[in-house]
Amino acid sequence: MRSGNCRLFLYRIENEEVMKNTFLLVGCLSVILWSCKNEPEQPVAITADVNVSFNALWDDQPFVMQQVYMDDFGNRLRADKLMNYLAFVTLVAENGTETQLKDFMLLDFSENNEISATLPKGKYTQLKFGVGVPRDYNKDQDPAQYPSSHALSVAGSQGMFWVWNTGYIFAKFEGKCDTTGTAGAELLTPIAIHAGDEISYREFVSAPFMLDLTSGAKSIRVNLHIDEIFSPVNGNDVDLAQDAITHTSTNPELAADFMDNYIAALTVDL
């Protein structure tokens, strides 16, 4: 073969190899790009968890059931039962959107009281709820209509239902006290504050706050200052030496004062 033809032959071979390698490279790149394009994207979290706890305090310290405390009137008192209903616990977002965390909840301050919920991510500025049971869920209702796990059911109400009065007890404070002022005297005077009926229903709306649920789980602490129920900053005093028993209809003034003071005694911490 002449040298010129030989060089041409070799040139064609080399170019064919280059073309093959080029096609191979392009093919590989196409596969890689196609794979990356079709790889499923990782979902971005659009929700966040929040935990709301409800705690009883006395002089800003944890309130202990069956422990003896002295109020501002010199009465020594002990709580044996402290319970109340909450209705429609709701967080309000910065844009005004409301998200309900719980429909009904029975707080029992001899136990831990918490709500855990998953909400849309965002910023929330207020917490609100009713204390008691709204009329549409209270009067002429049969607790048997609810599953036993529900707070308004026969089992869930835990005795917080007046069969004779066809309605729920919204709040209950039971215990004993001594109003004689004698140090170490036995607690003999009964406390039985049972607030219910439509006149006892109250609504709580917290002071504005900023709860940022854009970066993970957060917690809210709702505090009930028991000492302020009896000696409120604003409101009517509840002196157990004068008033210690009500079933609402038997002493509506005490029931109203107790519920008003309850709302005023609530604070929220983040």
C-alpha cells in the first residue's frame, strides 16, 4: 500500500475511534443526566410538632395535690381533687388562621396534662380555649353517645357530669381547710366548688406571643396560679371562711367568682 493511502487509512481509523468514544461519552452523560433528573426529590417538611402542657402553681412553684397551703386570708387548705374541662384548644397563626389542637380535654391536676399535635409550619401568636363545655355540647346531652376514650364520654368524664342537672361540671375543686387561724389545727371544713351550667362557661385568649414553628418542634406551657384563684389581682376574693361550697345553682356568686378568677390566673410561657 502506498504511504499516502496508508496514512489516509490510519486517519480514518483514528477518526472512527474518536467518534465511537465521543458517542459513548455522550451516551453515558445522557444516562447520568436522565438518572439525576428522574431521581425522586426528597420531600420538604411542611409540618411541625407542638406540645402544650397545663400546670398548676402556687406562688410560682409547682402545686402539689394534698399538700397544705396557706392563702392570703390565713386559711390553710388542701386540694384533694382539682379538675376542669377545656374546649376547642386552638393556636392562632400570624395571618389569623386557626388550627384546633383538641376538641375537648379534661384536666386532672393530680396527673400530667399535655396535648401533642402536628401543625402546618409557620408562626403562631396566640393560644385560646374555652374553660367548661359550650351549651350545644352540655345541655340535654347523653355522655353514652361518645366513645369511652372521649373526654365527654361516661368513662372520660370521670364523674364530671350531673345526671340530676343534665349537664357537665365545668370545674371542680374539692378538699379540706381550716379557717380558725390555729397553727396545726386539723383541716375539718369541706371545700366543694362545683361550677357548671351556661353561666360558668368562660373563654381564654392568651396575650400575644411569637411561636416560631418553622424550625422544628416547640413547647408551650400553660400555668394555672391556684393562689390567684382565691386572691386575684383583679376580681373578687374567694375567702373559704365565708364561701367554700357551691353546686352553682346553690351559690352562683361563688361559682362565677371561681371561674372568673380561674381565667385571670392563667399565664402562657414558651
